[in-house]
Amino acid sequence: MAAQKTQEKKINKVLIANRGEIALRIIRTAMEMGLRTVAVYEKPDSEAYFIRLADEAILIGNGPRRDYLDIEKHIWAAKKSGADAIHPGYGFLAENPDFPEACEKAGITFIGPPPPVIRDLGNKVVARRIMEKARIPFVPGTGTLAPGEEGIRQAVEFAKKAGYPIMLKASLGGGGRGIRRVENESDLLMQLPVARTEARSAFNDDSIYVEKCIEAPRHVEVQILADAHGNVIHLGTRDCSIQRRHQKLLEIAPADLPKDVLERMYEAAIAAAKGSNYVNAGTVEFLVDSKTNDFWFMEVNTRLQVEHTVTEELTGVDIVRQQIRIARGESIDIPAERVHMLGKAVQVRINAEDPKNNFMPEGGKTVEVYHSPGGPGIRLDGQVYQGYKIPTEYDSLMVKLTCRGYDWNETIDRLKRALLGFNIVGPKTTIPFYLAICDEPDFRAGRFDTSYIETHPDIFDYPETEREVAKLAKLIAEIHVKKINPYAY
């Protein structure tokens, strides 16, 4: 990619167009860089911690969710506060190309890729064409299916050549949404119109394409950074294979792959970034054959990833800081020898959910007691505190736990120790579920792929009994609030 001339932009105040733990994450790095921060929030988030940490907080509506998705309200808040840059975080507007376009028109720096890049890579069919031109291997598939009967004929014809199962995917899908597995032709005829309806509802576009289904692959991604001067680097890999319904549950860095496979994957990721004229932080995702280690391009996430923490812990690179520097027009100044992933890191998402009840959210419940773990190799990114009420309006993520160790066994030992160190009383959480995974032999041996949750149902057979320490903590909290020991008589 030819170097582009770019003028450095001043960034003094950053508005975070997001909420929860990722808003806190961005605010903390901005504080380190001497930047002022502006939080925007909906009424249900009035007591949220992230609006307390920011220098300013602006109410943008009653919500829920619709105001966080309102581009005009974010631009209004930026102008009102004097913010000269906006960071979208992940989710909400992060991958909507109309948002950076609106920022450009308003003279506000968008901390993320340019609008054409987001638009091109957000359309999975266009992205496939870009990767084909860059000679990057990708899973066999179709272009966008024609509407009506012609689209059905195209899908049936492809399936006959490629063989079942196949995957129906929304052209504008992402984040595990807009995907349906199809087992045979009758299933295809039934599911295709349903998939179109779902795509229209979720993405306001009913475009669908078909891909060959790769059975029980591993899901591996490469973190990349690219500046406006033509420099592109990678920050290693992450294995995100342990998923539920295409939603990641547990992420590991680096992926356990042979060195030559990793090198080819890095080259492919950098070629993908250069071929799409990428700028800022992004993630190139691949499916990997668990037996042969062959890999195929899947998609590019044009934003910060939830699991970026495992990469940061192993490389020492603050990805948010790099995003801001790149948005200012600065060059990447990270030497190749610095990108060395020593050890292993793993992240789990501590959600207020009941895994035994289909991961039902525990919205509306209050965290009566919250004690978090610490010690060597432990990082917490969260928004929860004692007295925090789990929102019913938003996702149920409370805190992301990232553990780092010298090797895989030490990392999992630390993960288990940290999970046991949590004391959360009130809602059910995913902690006992992750503890069960820690003790599962295949996981301990590093044997897992995207079918792991379905093929290991025993991990849901964990005990639900409340630990004595939790009962004690609950009692202490009750005594503290009521100023009386209810069991003293």
C-alpha cells in the first residue's frame, strides 16, 4: 500500500460513544494520555460507574439502546462539550460507516477506520472479493444471492457442488449474528426465507450469501494495527474457538499453532489490511482446520475487540492508545522485536447469567456483595460494584477477567484461582461454568474447537450450592446496612 500523506490532528477531548466496561477502558487510557473525556448515557445508565469517571457526562435520551444508536445525538453531544474526537468502542455504532462520515462532516476525528473501509469490509460479499484479489484463501461460497426463486436456485446449485452442510450468512452480518446452518436441501428451502427475514430485521438488509460449512474448525484471529502512512503490523493471534451460538465465551492468546502456520496467517492478515486500505486497529479472523491446520479468511472486524485485553497483556501494547495515536495521524512506532507473545493469556466474560438455564440474563437483580480477586497475572475490566443493579435494558456483562501465566498450565491455574477469588452475591453468574471448564480434561490439554460447548455437556453439571464465604459476606453486608445482626438472638 502506498504511503498516504496525512496531517496530524490535535485531539484534546474524546467523547466515548458507548457504555459500560468498554467506556471505562477507553477513559482510562485517555486519562493517561492527558486527554479530557466525555461520557454520553441513557437514563437507565444514570448510576453507572463510567459516567462518574469521565470529566463530563451528557444525557442523550431515555433509551434504552436507541439513543446509543443515534448518530445525530452523539454529534450534538460532541459539539456541546467541545470534544474534537469520538471513540465508538465496540457494538452500537462502531461498525456503522454512516457514523465516521457524520464525524467527518462535523469536523470531528473518528477514532477508527475510514468510512469506505468499514462499508466494504462490513459487506461480507465485498470483503470476500477484496481477499480474493489479495490472494488470501477463503471458504468456498457464493456472491449475494439473487432475490426470489433465482436466489433459491443459486443456493441449491452451490450446495450440490460443495456438499452439505452449508451456512446461510447475512451479507451485512457480524458478531455471530445472521448465521444459519443448513443440513440438506429441504432444510435449505425452509431456512432461506427465514434467514432473509432475520437479516432484514437485524441489519435492515435481506442480502444473503452461502458458504461451505467447515466442520468443527478452530476460530483464530490476528490483531492488526495500520496507520495512514502505509505501515501495517500484527500483534499476534487469539484463539476464540470456545463459543456458544457463534458468540465467543473464552479467548486465548496466542493460538497454539505451528510456527510456519502462524507466519502464513500473519502474512495473510497484513495482506488483507493492505488490500482494503485499512487504517487503525482491526482484527482479521480465520477458520482453521483442526486436523490439517489449513486456514481460510472469514471476516475483518473493523473495531476494537472485546478480547483485546489478552493481546495487550502479552505484548505490552495499549491498543486503545495506538488507536488514538493513529487517529491523530501519527506513525506506528512499535518495532517488530517488541511484538513477542511470551506466555499465555486467557479472558473470560463474567456475566450475570444462568448457564444452566440457557444463559438466561439475571437482569433486575442487585449485587449485594462484590469482592474481586487479585494477585500475579490478574487483570479486571469491569463496571460492577456492591449495590450495582444488573440492567435489564443492556447486556449482562459485569467484568472481564484476564489471566496471564508463563505457560498454559500456569495460566489455567491462575484462572481457576481468580474465579474462586470472586465473591458475587445476588445474581447468578457464569463463574461456576468457567470453573467447570477449568477442570475439564480436553480444555486442560488444549484440545478444543468451535464444537466444544456442544460436545462437552458435562461442563453444565457444576454444583449450585452457595459457598460458605459467600454466605458470610452476605451476612456481613446485611449487618453493615441494618446495623444489627439478625442471627444474634
